[in-house]
Amino acid sequence: MSMSDLDTQRRILNRLRRARGQLDAVIVAVESGSPCREVVTQLAAVSSALDRAGFAIISTAMKDCIADPEGTKRADDITTEELEKLFLALA
């Protein structure tokens, strides 16, 4: 794994940890009977953080496909069709 891969993985993990923290805040807000506006605002932040993490993962896989179109260096051997389906699942 290259330094760039490690940096990307660290950024993705940070996004996911942030989303987990935001989800914890949503749960607390619901448990405490917070107003609907506050709960939905926090829930939207969680959703956005998860989407950004997903797009970062897909973007990394797409860059790998461009750099190695034959898949000789990739461990997961994901196809472009699979990447497209994953991307659309987040869209």
C-alpha cells in the first residue's frame, strides 16, 4: 500500500468516524425528545458524511482502474460495471 493509499484510507476512516459521532448525536436527540428540525438536521449530516465516504472509496477504486486497467495490481479485481453500480447506489 502506497503512502497515498494510506492517506486516502485515513481520510475515509476519519469521515466514517465523524459519521458515527453524528449518528450518536442523532440517537441522543431522539432519546431526549429533541425537536424534529434538530433531529432531521443531524440525520442529514450523517447521511452526507456517509455519502462522502462512499464516494471517496469509489473514487479510489476508479483511480486504481485507470492506473491499472488490466487489474494486475488490484486485490479486489472490481470491474468498471461493478464500480458504476456502486456509484449509482450512492447517487
